[in-house]
Amino acid sequence: MKTNSGNKAGNRPAGPGRKAQAVPPVRIDPKSKPSLVSRLRRWFSLRNLVIAVIVAGLVPASLGLLYRAAFVHPVSTPMLARWASLQRVDRRWIAIDDISPVLVHSVIMSEDGQFCRHRGVDWAELNAVISDALEGEKARGASTIPMQTAKNLFLWNGRSYFRKSLEIPLAIYLDGVLSKKRLMEIYLNIAEWDEGVFGVEAAAQRYFGRSAGKLSARQAALLTVTLPNPAERNPARPSAGLNRLANLIERRAAKAGGYVFCVK
């Protein structure tokens, strides 16, 4: 009898005494299914990063133009953070024309003496601070009012070179699209004077029981010198050191003259 020529020896079932041939394991090419890392890398590709940067830039650019309208009352990122965490926010918007001029002058002479002359950044002061830091001197602030406004509107609290690098172009942009008077109005209405107390009107009511339009020169000076460290300074109960600073700012504000022409 003829055997089936198609039945090759390699296909015969294992008989008694014959060891079954091992079947090699199936290997899955790791490249056939992208790993989580590779998917994340593709997601955060250069193109997507560029798009994210453009979108992130369009937000403050659009808001900056919107804030030119007097009826728009901007809010700060610290205010948004407190609302998001269900914490109290006390802010009462007040037009700059209704704020005591001596308060405006005090803030300029204390926070940014060249406010009416620079274009968002006081480069001379900034360069001096950088030089001092390189020589090992103690760090000091060089933030202008537009820079502080940009930080309060679009960025976060804290000290870092990265945040400062974002602050500078935003300040230049705000100074370009907003008038100095409008910039000052926004700043005075979003600056934080105590935990949850934002804006000069809320601060004046809290500490002196009167509107910001009725502040005396002394009260304006005390509120002004509280700004750099509101967590530890109380203008209603000033320390001896705070009184000395207020004396200095009060004298400067009285002689402000040409330093404050852009907010009149």
C-alpha cells in the first residue's frame, strides 16, 4: 500500500517514545504597540508645544485689549485662586478719578518713581539689580508697576527667574496697549493689601473706615508702605519702622511734581 506522500515526517504526530517538538513562543514586537512614554512624547511634540505657546500668548494679548474699556473690571490670579478654593475675597472697584490723588502719588513715589517715563520696564534699575546680584549683593526688587500688574493679572506669586522672564514682555505689552492712567487704575484695584483684601477701596475701608477718595496724606502713605509686605504690616497699627517709612513716602509724595504727570 502506498503511503501519502503529502504527509511529511515533520507533520507526523508524536508516537510512543517520540518527544513532541517544542512550539516556539510567539514574540510581540514592542514597536507594534506604542508605549505610554512614546505616546506622550508624540503628544508633547514640538508642534504641539508651539501651538500651546501661541494660545498661552493670545490669552493675555486679548485680555490686554479688553482691559482698555473702562467698564471692564479685571480680576487677578490670586483672586481667582481664592474663589476657586471658596475663600473670601473683598474687592470694591473704584475709578482712579475717585481715588485721593495723594494715594496715587504715594504709590508711584514708593513703588516706581519712573512710572511715567519708562515703557513697562525700568531697564536702568533692572540692570543695576542684576549687577548687584552678580557681585553677591543681597537681592532687591526691580519690578515696575506694569510688571506687578502683569504678574497679578496673568502669573503667580513667588520668586523665580522664569516668572520674571514672562513678566517683562507682558509688562511691555500692557504698557503699550493701556494708558498709564488705566494701568495705575487696574493696579490699585487688584493689589493685595491683606489676606483676601484686594484693591485700595477695600483696604481703605478695612483699615481706616473711609473711602479711598477721602484718605489723608498720612493714611495714603501708611497704605502705600504696607504694599510690599501686607501679611506682616498693618497700616492701622503701624510699628515704629513703618511710621518712619510712611514719613519718607509722605515727603516724597508732597514733592512728586513732574514724576506723576501721566496720571493727572
